[in-house]
Amino acid sequence: MFKLTRRSFIKTTAASALASQIPSLQAQNLSAVDVRNAGTAGAIVKADEFIRLNWLEGKTPQVLTGTTVGVPWPRGKIAKSQQFQLINQDGKDLPTQSWPLAYWPDGTLKWTAHAVAAGVSLGSELQVRPVAKTALPSEKIVSVRQSKNGYLIDTGVMVCDVATHGAQFIRSVQRDGKDIMRNGHLVVITDDQPDGESGTTRQYNYISNISQVSLEQNGPVRAVLKVEGMHKDAKRAWLPFVLRLYFYVGADTIRVMHSFVYDGDEQRDFLRGIGLRFDVAMRDALHDRHVRFAGENAGLWAEGVRNMTGLRRDPGPAVRNAQLAGLACPPLAQFPEVIQRLIHLVPAWGDYTLSQQSADGFKIRKRTKSGYGWVEAAWGHRSPGTGYIGGVSGGVAFGLRDFWQRHPTQLDIRQAHTDTAQVTVWMWSPDAPAMDLRFYHDGMGMETHDQEREGLEITYEDYEKGFGSPMGVARSSEITLWVCGATPSREKLVQFADAIQTPPQLVAKPSHFLATGVFGGLWSLPDRSHPVKAALEDQLDFRFNFYKEQVEQRHWYGFWDYGDIRHTYDLDRHEWRYDVGGFAWDNSELSPDLWLWYSFLRTGRADIFRFAEAMVRHTSEVDTHHLGQFAGLGSRHNVQHWGCSAKQLRISAAIYRRFYYYLTADERIGDIMHSLIDADKKLESTDPARKLKPKEDISKIKAHAGFGTDWGSLAGNWLTEWERSGDIRYRDKILTGMRDIAGMPHGFFNGNSFAYDADTSHLINVFGNRASASHLNAVFGAVEIFAELVTLTDEPRFVQAWLQYCELFNAGKQEQINALGMPHGAGNALRNGHSRLTAYVAWKNKNPALAQRAWREFFGNRGVPGPLLKTTRVQGVNSLNPVDEVPWISTNDTAQWGLAAIQNLALIGEYIPSVTDLKKMTVADPD
């Protein structure tokens, strides 16, 4: 639908640039992995009878509160009724809870999830082993008892009372028979106008109101409750929310996944604060009550509610040291007489706030109580967002993941000097300006589709009045509540903070992912045995590292922004085009998500996983509409994530999120993917081709669907639902479309889009016998999802049509005419990225000539000035901050180059050109 703009390219060819660097590269053999890298994709590594799991970050976590891991299995090997056993590195059976995530078409298990208990001895490695019968836990299990008004969850360490109606989703949490925490609920504050505008601002307060609670899992290792509701005051209910509460056996924590959907009027509903609030029982003497906030580099701010240090009269080292350590002070009768007599005159500080208003600064302040002035206590750079309030007889540690990355955030403690302290974990800080979600311009005279198309010509922005609304966008936040029997040591609280910010995650080895054939098998393990392969591996590493550093240098942080990257660079300003229409936020354009996930699968790198994880959280929620007119559709790239009028399936597609779901069994992502199964019905009301001037008679057409940008996304949605549920209705929807495409006169070349009937799932030829192609159709996951469909279904005509498309897209014009009767007209756009189509048909047909052609397309494309990527340092008056730039960079090119490099290495690695041949390559286009 959208035409890519032309840019100026450096003249050095990709081939000669790479070849010039190879002599300085040290070829490295891949060690400790039994891989035959002979250009085959798929099961080239033998799957083990048991699966080894390692910690993602490469080290055994200091604190384990329970975790869940997804594991793939080869097709046809594991029966759906199979049981499993977790075993630690010492060979000891561990408490085990397993469940299926996905099935192969024959009904065998494709993915399984496994819950790991809290506090068990695991070591650096764990095994998942198919067994005849799972050993029942010999120790305590998670117990869930349902009552008329709620659920009681007992982890063996604490008991949580969850309500099924009202405002408080957590009524109480007990440990050792004592109430520690009570009255957990949500709070929202809104203003009716943004900060800085004239007039009187009215403020409104809402609290959670539960509509439904579902028990999703019931032990023995893991229990999950799903709480749904709205935020409500006396007159209004809005902002739907979903809370998932996770409990693991042996854990003293509650993991809370909080999700909300914006359904307000952005002209009058300006969110001032979104938070989770609860009460903490305070039983100890004021000098035995402790406040903690975590700082950077294992730092900690630690004080008493009534401090015993710094006084004019010294209470003695036993008192001071105990308070500083969070231990019980000696009885008051053992204090010096003057302290006993005057201790009531030492101020008790009841209120505390840590606020992170930007990615680069936080502040701690405190006051004695409401109505009195604040005292600024401390400052820092980036807080991990973890705090504690309580005393020697118990309290609560609490933390918000991605605290500084998703600023503005805040932690509040109130009334710590009373019998009940109140804590609020603010996901949007009330100290920050109210959230302003209004569209960023007034349309600038664009009233008709013709005028709107002119916007694409100048700013690459697809504008349509009323389509830039944030209605239906969402955000999820992860909060951990630690129910403590006593004040944790300083070292332990720092460990808590680390576990909250980087939750321990188990993963299988890259060789196992590859051996099982999941995700189409379009990758291989890194191989540096050949100098050109080594150079490509270096470039793959370099490109990811560049974007990782750009996030930091360009400060791509913030509540709505964190997890996304920018689309295109502005060399003149030495800045990404953050304010230029469709060149700003990327919103999954040309599949950077896939580039990241395939990069992780082949390397196992933790930093790639975490980068992709943040992108999944962002793109699946902020870039996707979850209710309203556009529910199920995503928004194309724009200055604002939801601003573009191109509401499309290619952005919301499950193919970008299923990696994370299967690796972690994350229920929130599972919900989002499930919500897409009927997204095809949106094509009629929001036709992706509505602004084009169609050559066919559209009076009888309900909707259009491009095969890659639309139908490929639908196929990915349906495939995910089919393999998760086994429901063959979604298989049949896929088969219907596959057969329709195969029956077109020119298959995939039969026009840039088909007519689509959501009632029957049929694709209809409206292009006659003409042949046409679009450079965009294969770059939104179609290559990857079709590779899976080819292996999962038996549709030879579809395979034939797809192989024809793969062979002809980059072919010379005469070759296209010979096959189609005419050229397809897509030109050479994204030729480098499409080289992987040529590679696929070369691999599939075992055709060395096509393999060599694919490498020429990859290395010889004048439109992609890589693969050699170098940065230039910009600083001083030319840039606000010192930054590294690549003048020609775009995320489109990066994602497609990365996917092509990964897939070409896997499919046709044995045909990779030598250094000598590489130097001889030219950039000549095919005739």
C-alpha cells in the first residue's frame, strides 16, 4: 500500500566492502556444538531424550521465587498425554508442574510449559525429562481453596485471601499466622485538562471494581488467578483492567501482572496517576520500623521511621547498629536513660516518596505526616524501583519492573508512623504532568483521501481524521510483592531488586530449538569456520549492538515508548526522525521483531532476549488496539504509536509475539494472540486499500487482503490458535486461503491484493490474468509463516505457487515475462531482503545456480549499502549529547538484512562465495 521513499546510498558495493575487511578477521570454529552446517534448515542437530535448561543470564540466581519455562519438542515424538519431571543438576527430582502450550498437526506435543518452585536447589542447569509418571512433590504444594467470596491460596509460606468482588482484589496476606498485608486495590487519578492550559482543572479519583475472577491454574507448583474489572467512581466505570496473580510453592512473593486498556476521551481524560495500593500492618516500635529504597549499582537507601543515629545523645552502638541492619533494637529499658526519657521528641517520619521522573534522575523525599513540609532526602540516577516498609516482625518489599525505563514512575509510603502504613506503586507518577494522549497535529488541511495521500509524499505519514485516537491501546506492568517475616538484610533487599528487574528465566539451548524444527527452522547456529560467514556473524552482532546502544544514547524510554525503536535516520540533524510523520517510531515495520527473535534462537544471547521481550510488551499492547473500532488491528509507524490511520493486521500479528509466549508461557501474550482470531472481520470496516484507486470494480468486494501484509498475518494468527488449541476450524481457514491462492491464474503474483470474504475465509481474484507484485508483501512475516505452513500442511499446489514467487521476485524481467507473460512490476526494492526467497527455493529444489544467484542478490544490491556497518561519533555543537551514528541507517534495511543473512546462512550456507568471488561481484541489476 505504501511506497518506500528513495534515499542516497553510499557507492561502495556491499561485496567489495565486506571483502576488504575479511583478511583482518580471525575465523573461529564453533565449539562444543555438534552441528553439520551444510546448508540445510531444520533438524540438523539430534534432539536429546531429556532437555537441558540453563539460566538465561548465565548464572544461578541469588533469589528464586518461582519461574516458568517453555520447551519445544520434535514433531511426532511426544504424546499429548506425556508426563514430565524436572531434575536439578545433582540428579534430584524437583516438584513438577507441566502443561501443553502447542501441538503438532498429528496431535503430539510441540511446546510444553514447566513451573519451577521457589527456593529449591537448582544449580546452573536443570533438566526436563519425559517420564512414565511425575513424582508428586514430597514437600508442601500450592493449595487453593475456594469460598463463596473468594480464594485462599497457601504457598506453604504465606496465605493470600483474594476477593471475587468489590474493590480489594487482595483482602489480606498472612505469614506465620499474622496479617502482613491488606486491602490491595487499584487507584487512578485523572484531570479533565492537561497541565499548563488555562482554566480550572477538575480532578477525579477511581478505584478498582472487580467483575470476574478466574482460577487459571491450581498447583501443585503454580497457581494463577485472573482478576478482571473496571476502574470506578460514583458516576463512571471505565479503564478496563486485567490482573494476574501468580503464586509458587515455597514462595513468599506474589507476582502481579497488571494490564489496562485506555477507553477514554483523550480530549478530557488526562491520566494523572495509575497505581496499585495496599496496606501494611505496623506492629513494632517506631525505632524498629524500617524504610528501604534500592538505588543503582547495588546501592540502598535505608532508614528507620524514628532514626536512632545522628542524635545529640548517643543511644549506643547496639541500638544504632541493630537499626541500620534492620534488626530488633535492644529493649527500650536498656537504652540510656536520657534516650528513654526523650525518645518521644525524636521525629517519626511517616511519609516517603521515591519518584523517577526521567530515565536519568530519581529523588527521595520524606515528611513527618500529611499537612507538614517535605524534606528532600536523597537523589540518584536510575532506581530499580524496589522498596520496603515494615519492621522486625514483618513487612512488605515491593517493586515495579522497568522502573526507570518506563518513567515517570513512583513509590509512595504513607503513615508509616501509625498502625497501618499505606504503599502505592505508581505505574504513572502523580508528580509528573498528566498523561496527554491527544493527536499531535490538526490535519493540516487534509480532508480527502487524495490530500491524505499527499501526506505520504512529503512526510510519509498516513493521516485520516479521527484515526489517530488512542482508544483501545493498552499497557502491562509487572509488580512483585514480597511478604516478609522480618526486615530483609540490606544485601537481601538488593537481591530482591535484581530479581524484580531481571526475573530469572530458564531457556533451552539454541541447538535444541533448531533440532525440534519449530518456527520453520529458517536459521542455523553461528558458524565462523568460513571467513565470509565469520564476517556476516560479526555484522549480525554489530547491528544488534548498535540498536541496543541507540536505545541508551537516544533515550528511547518512557511509559508508552519503551520497547520500540525508531524507523529512519536524519543525517542533517544527527537524529532519528522522531517528528517526521511515518519515519518516527517503527511499530514492527518490516519485522524487526522477527530479526531479534531468530537472532536469539540461534545465539541464546540474554541481551537479545531482553531487548525482544521489551519489544513484545510494547508492540503487542501500545501499537495494537484492543477494543473499539480498530480492535485487533495495529497502527503503522508514526510520530505517535497509535497515530497512523493505516490500521493493519501486519502490526498486530501474532507471528511477532508467539516466540515470547512459547519461551515463557506468558498468559498476557496468550490472551492478546487469542484476541486476534477474528481480526479478519475488521478488514471490511477498515479496508487496508480504502485510500487507493482500485482498478477493479469494488462495488461487490467486501474487503481487500494483501497476501503478505494481511492474509499472511491472518494465517499466523490462525496457525497460533490451531497449534495452541487443536481447533481444526483455524486450520481449515488457513487451508481455504492456501487453496485459493494456489488456484489464482498467477498464484501469488495475481495482484497486490485479493478480495476477501470474512464469512467464508475465501480469497477472490479481482485482478484477472494480470500479474503484479509488491515489495511489501513478503516482509511482514510471510516468508517465515509460509515456511511453517509448507511443513505443517499437505498442499502441493500452494507450495508450487510459493516457490514460483520466491524464484521470480528477484528474477530478471525476461524470466518474469517467460513465466508470467509480463513483468510483475515490483522493481528491485528490498532486493537484498528478498534474496532469502531465492535462497529458500534454491534449498527446496536443491538448485546450486539459484543459491549462487541468491548470494549475488544479497551482496550485490546497490539499495543496501551493507553488510559492512560502521559508526561515526558525533559530539560537541553538532549534537546535544555524544552519539554514534550510521548515516544511511534505517530499521527497514536492518531488519530485512538481518533476516536475509540469518536465513541465507541456514539455507544456502554451503554455497557462500569465497573472498575472491566476493570481490568480483557487481551491483548490476538483472536484465
